[in-house]
Amino acid sequence: IIENVYTSRWSGGSYSPDGSQIAFSANVQGADPYNDSSIFIANADYTDLHEIPDTHGTRSPAWGPDGEWLALSISKIVDTDIGIIHPDGSDFHILEYTGELGPVGCFGDAHEWSPDSTMLVTTAGCALTGKINIVVLSLNNSQIVLELDYPVKCGQRPLAFAPDGQHIIQIASTCDGWELINITTGEAQPYTGDEFPIWGTSQVSPQWG
């Protein structure tokens, strides 16, 4: 479907909660693969492929569990913002927060929703600082719920909310296995599963919550 229409590179596939549609980022032939992408939506049966208006320069959409919002990365010259938009292209706005690193920019592309669609977990940090933090953002009051060090030595790994909405899962600080972190206390405990849970990321499958 993508090769036959007008896109050359696509990434960040995220299913709608009911599994009927998929959102992804793609760029037209010859465009800058990192700064010129836009968000597209298609039905799961490959019909009705269309671009969401006014999303030029965005990528890596993540569909919220309630189906009302897409979270996405917004490319800038030296860092990356995070924004939300309705699937029909309305009410697009950038989320602005200030945390330990100062004004929070330089967001990563791995942003995932809480099961109730009120929070996002993502990474924030800049190459200039040499530091990356895990950040849990509340969409209700524009506050940072949790901010803690990300184990950079382990490389980039998935982040996600647990189904209870009270914990996030990340690579353990030892880089061996996974750990659950309480978003209220910041306390960590080992995750006993063998692999990163498939329910964890909208980039792999629908987040059923």
C-alpha cells in the first residue's frame, strides 16, 4: 500500500484501540527522512490511506487507548518536542513541561500512554548534556509525575505503562532483565516475566489497557 501510493519511508506503526486503523509516519519520495515526515492513517484492510493535515515534520505516532488522541514527536533542528493531536487532525498542540533538565525538549520517539489515556511515559535529554531521563507526563494538569535517570549504558530499550496504570516497565539498571517502577514513589522492583510484555507498547500492538 505504501510503495504504491506516494511514500518512501515509514515507521512508528500504532493501531487504534479497536484495531480498525493504523497510524504511522512516512515521508514523500526524496524528502529528509528525519525532518520531513508526516502522520498517515489507513484502515487495517489497507483502504482509505490519508495524511493527517498539518503534521509535516512529525513522526512516531502512538495511539491513546481511548482512541481520542495520537501522541507524536515533532522534529526540530537540535531537539525534539512531543505533541498530541486528534486523529482527524484537530486540536494539535505541543506539550510544554519543565523538569530536572530545564525546559523538557529533546524527547525520544518511544512515548507510550497510560491505560486511562491521562499520562505519557517517554525519554527526555539531549546529546549536549549526555544525560537521559525517563519522564512521566500528566496531560490533566501539565505536570511531571515522575522523572528519573535512564540507564544509558543499556542502550535504547522500550518503555511502557503496566496495565494497572501505576507502574512503568523499563530495562533494569543492570541491563539484565526488566523492572517495574511505581510512578508515585519511584521505587523499583524486578519484573518476573521472561520478555518485555507485548501489552506494553502501542508501537508493536494495540494497547488494550
